Amino acid sequence: MKPEMSPYTAYAVYGAVGFQLAISVVAGLVFGNYLDKRLGTGPWIAITGLTLGFVGGLVNLIKITKRYEKIKSKGTGTDENPFKR
């Protein structure tokens, strides 16, 4: 029988993933907006930064959740760090 992982581990992993997704989107928007003001290009770099931040955040979300699910399916009972490479 597989021992269950702590629910707090799941909360921490999914909370961190959501936070990282939000931060990457905001960082892309802020950096793009900064470049737009500096170069006078209008909203185009900001929109590109927002899109790239969102895509990068989703890629990171998928990587971390796959890693966590892999650890969870092993059923070791230990709270291994899913962020560890």
C-alpha cells in the first residue's frame, strides 16, 4: 500500500506554481512596458512581453506539475522537493 503524501505538500506545490505563473506574466508586462516607453514603440513590446510571460509561466507550470505527479505516483511517502531538478 502506498503511503499518502502530505496535503500541505500539494498546497505548497500548486500555490508556488500559481504564484510563479502570475509573476512571469506581470514581469513580462512590466518589462515590455518599460521597453515601449524607452523606445516609443507603443503597446507592441508590452503585448509581446505579456504573451511571452504567459507562455513561459505555462511551460513552468506543466514542468512542475508533471514532476510533482511523478513523485506522487511513486508513493514513497516522503515529501521530496518537486522543484529540484
